[in-house]
Amino acid sequence: MLTPYVPILVLFLLAVFIAVFVIVLSSQLGPQKPGARKLAPYESGMEPIGPAMRRFPVKFYLVAMLFIVFDIEVVFLFPYALVFRELGAAGLVAAGVFLAILMAGFAYEWKKGALKWD
């Protein structure tokens, strides 16, 4: 009954084995000369300024929320676009409700000022 899935399982196991093998091999054969300079944290080649634990502006949260709203929209609308003729009026209503919910999220983002770049 599950025989059609055996090649997928073999491919998955092979991919996991190769990934683990390459990581272990590189850690064993690669150069290991840690020093104070190599172990020091840095950001873009520069010494870090200020403490590592600091508050992020709300702007980052809003941009992440925008990304999620539009990412979810694309992910769920693509399959709908493939079969919209077969779904009929019920599918159109469901897509309309979905888009209305997404537009509410977009309106919230707009109201909070996430689309204004300083």
C-alpha cells in the first residue's frame, strides 16, 4: 500500500545522510585554530556597538507583519487561481472573505504607519 512512497523515503534518507556526512566531515577535516579575535562577536565586520540585548523599534514588528500578510495572501491565492472556475460562487465568496480579512490586516498596517519610510 505504501510502496509508491518508498523512493521518496529513500531520497529523504539519502539527503539527510549527505547533509550530516558533509557537516561532520567539514568539522573533522577543517582548520580548527580558534583565537580571541575569531571567537569575538562582530556585525558586518565591525566591532559591535552597545549591548547585545536591546529593544528593537516597533517598525521591525510592523514590517514582519506586512511580510506575513502578503506572504499568506500569495500562498493561499495561488491554488485558488488554478481552480477558480471549478469552485463557482462558493469559491468566489470564500476568496472574498479571505481577501477582506487580509485587507483588514493591511488597513491596520497602514493606520499604524508601517508603509511610511523615514
